[in-house]
Amino acid sequence: MQKKAVYAGSFDPVTIGHLWIIEQAASMFDKVVVAIGGNVDKSYTFSLEERIELLKEVTSKFDNIEISEFNNEFLINYAQRIKAQYIIRGIRNASDYEYEKRMRYVNSDICDDINTIFLIPPRNVSEISSSLVKGLVGSKNWESVVKKYVPEPAIQAMLKWENKNAR
């Protein structure tokens, strides 16, 4: 049986931390679905279509990665629906761990057939978040700082977004 995992997030924008998780998952599983989850409590910088295109571009070198999206559905139910046996979650710090541990327990109450795998990124990418990156945009020479945290296609998308919103 094919080992299939799902790695979900907002990816607004995709960061090198996300890419590290994706790369690790791609080496561990036969198929990895990178799923953009809709969250009504979040306001997004990039549209769903833009985030899908960015993820497709930055993951094109992997032949076992599929980009998808889901809305108004628990991740565990989405994982069941796509027949994934694993959920991949990144842990950057202690608060991520506590939150993800609780979610793992809730998920197992819903479906105990799907296991959650926690991946802890290396120090150089562990504190990078989409929120951090977006908070840096706009300051003088922000691109030179942000390019350390996101892949080039995300920089280009952020430049377009900044130019569009500067008017």
C-alpha cells in the first residue's frame, strides 16, 4: 500500500521552513498532499489561486507532491477523504508543540487510523513564519532580508503585492 501523507497550512506565503518540511515529507512518503486550508479567522495576503501557483512552482522538482486545498473541514476528515494515513506537522517551538499535541489527541478521537508525524526543522529555519515574513515587507530594502526566508517566487509575488497595494 502506498504511504500517503498530508501537510496542511495557509502558506501565505510559502517559506523556506515550509519547504524544509515538504522536502522531508517527500523523502519519507510515497505521496505527499500539500493542502492549503481555509481559515475563516485569517485574513490572507495572497489569494488561494496565488498560493496554489506559488506552491506548485516551488515544489515542481518533487514528483510525489500534489498541491490541493480544503475548506470548512477538519484536517483529519480531509486526510480520511483523500485516504492519507499520516498528517505532517511542523514544530518550531514549545507553544507549537503543545498546540499540535492537543490537536493530535483530538484528531485521534475522530479517527485513530491516521497518525500525526511531528517534524522539527533545523535552527536556521525553525523561527520562520509567514506572519514574520509579511511583517518585514515595506521597510527600506526589505527584499534583502526577506529573501533569506522565502523562495524566489515568493519574493516576486510579494514585490507584486507591495506594488499593487502602494497605489
